[in-house]
Amino acid sequence: MNRQFYQACSEIPDQERKRDMGAFFQSIHGTLNHLLLTDLFRYLSDGNCVSNSSEL
């Protein structure tokens, strides 16, 4: 599901994606960052080892 969200957001211009929208994580960019970090922590907490970011 996150992959579809990232794909949709990739079409939004950078300046618009980073614009403060008054949301909990301020911007779409902040929300995407939160999703990435929580997915990474969940993945690593399952005992997986990541040798580089392309494995995520």
C-alpha cells in the first residue's frame, strides 16, 4: 500500500510536497518520511539485516 502512496506522491512537485499543510507531520514530505522510518524500524525489529538502502 505504501508503494502506491509513494508513486502517487512522486508526481507532486517538490516544493508542493514540502509545503506546510498544517497536518500532524506538517507536509506530505514529512508524512512520507514518517512512513519510511516506521517501515524501516518494523523491518529491522523483525530481525532482518539491511546492507544497503536498495534492499528496503
